[in-house]
Amino acid sequence: MGTQPISNGTVGIAAELSGTGSVVKTGGGVLQKLFISTASNTPTVAIYDGATAGATSVPLIPQFTPVAGTTYQFDVAFQLGLNIVIGGTVTGAAMYL
């Protein structure tokens, strides 16, 4: 998806979200935003600090019900990796540094 400018002048990387989610980035970084384009079928999103899919031992953002067409601002640091777990049907993008 390329890069997206953010308000403080730094450039974040955007990663597509779909399916059951995935490890978006390994290693440290900062989750800036999460844009949800579609959400249906009892949608949920939970965000963890983990370098492998299914590694949910270090929660960053507890599970929540996303709303389609919404951007969520987080600005939360992760150390091991950015692992986004999706339930139901959710598509969108994660912006991170």
C-alpha cells in the first residue's frame, strides 16, 4: 500500500488488514492508526506485541468491536512485533512506524 504522511511530519507505513489478521511487522515500532474500511459478521480486533501469528501473550489494545469507516488513533509502542488479530469480517489498514 505504500506510505502515508501523518500530522507530525514523519512518514508511517501502511499495511493491509484482512482475513484473521497477521503479524504486520516484526521488531519494535509504533502503531499509529488503524483504519477500518469494512466490519461485519460480529467483527472484533485485538492488538498484541508479538513476533509470531497467534502470539497473544502481550496485549497492547484489548479486543474491541470496530466500526466501518472509522480511524482509530493509538500511538502505542511495541517491541516484539505488531500482531493484529481479527474476528468476523474486517478489512482496513494499519499505519505504523
